[in-house]
Amino acid sequence: EPEVTQTPSHQVTQMGQEVILRCVPISNHLYFYWYRQILGQKVEFLVSFYNNEISEKSEIFDDQFSVERPDGSNFTLKIRSTKLEDSAMYFCASSPRQGYQPQHFGDGTRLSIL
Amino acid sequence: AQTVTQSQPEMSVQEAETVTLSCTYDTSESNYYLFWYKQPPSRQMILVIRQEAYKQQNATENRFSVNFQKAAKSFSLKISDSQLGDTAMYFCAFMKLNTPLVFGKGTRLSVIA
């Protein structure tokens, strides 16, 4: 069964540094999402992306964050200047179209900011 | 805004027994989907089951079934014949048309041998 792939599985970064989290969505999917889960808390929506542009973003997704689909397969989340509170599990998800389609999640990237 | 509430932070069940996890939600929408996701210690997010709000019949997937009460805005998950591999965090999630998932805070389920 096709999977959403995320790399790296664990990223350790110094505060203030830029970090890029990578995702390869399922190949025929058109809608892409990033979610965040701070340790011990619920999963929170960050941003959704369709047709090469952001379709929706949450209050968490401020100017420090950006997303990009640089080629036909990758979907990236960049954090420009990381803060301690950015430490979390970041999940990429994709769905074939909007509407009532379940989103398929990757295994997540654990981001640790020192 | 939609909210999802899971009132049981932790639960435990004996192996082979049945357990029910509770979820309530708040929405003014009439058409939406509800989901249960499982997150084992490996931290993956795995879809367990989904329910369309317009369907009266409760969804079932093998040992997993839901009790969907639309008027009460309740969506509980029943796990029958619990197995050690069911030990995980379970998240209830809501989705209306063309919007992201909204998750509850989760219920940590421990299956005891």
C-alpha cells in the first residue's frame, strides 16, 4: 500500500537555526498537510497546500514557517529561525482530493531544538 | 469553530476484553466525517475507522466499531477482544468539507496481559 514518507525521522537543531522537514506524499494525491504534536499534547493543524499554494493555515503557522513543493514529489516545511517551543513531532499528510477523504499520515519527524 | 473532546485521558483493559473510548464534538454542520486514529509508541498516526455523518449505520472494521449518536454529538470507539498490540494513544478527529482535521486530546489505552 502506498505510504507518505517523511525524512529525517529525528532532527536535532540549535535554536535560531533554519530547518527543513521533508515529505513525499502518496503519488496520486493532490492535497497536502502539515500537523504538529507537542509532546503529550494533541495534534494541531499547521497548513494545507493545493495546486502549488497554501489553501489554509492556522495561527501557529506564522512568518517563521513556509511550505514548498519544489518538484513533483517532495513537499517541505521550513522553519526559518527555530525556537525552543518548536520542539515537536511534525506530521505530513496527504489526501487524493478534498471532501471526505481520510488523510494518510507519514511516520512523523521528531524535531528537537536545543 | 469545531471542538473535539475526549474525556478519558487514560484507560486500561485486560487482554481479550472489550473497551469503549468516548468522544464528543461540537459543530453546527450537518455533513461531516469523524475518525479514530491510533498512535502507538512508535508515534505513527494510523487510521482505525471513519464514519460519515449522513450514514445512520455505525461503521465497523474487524474488532473496531463505533457508536455514532448524531443528535448527542457522540462518537465512541469500541475495541473487542483487545490485544496487546492495541496499546496506543487513540485520537478522535472531526472533519467538515474542505477543512483540516480537528483532533481531540487523545486517550492513552493500555492493554494488560
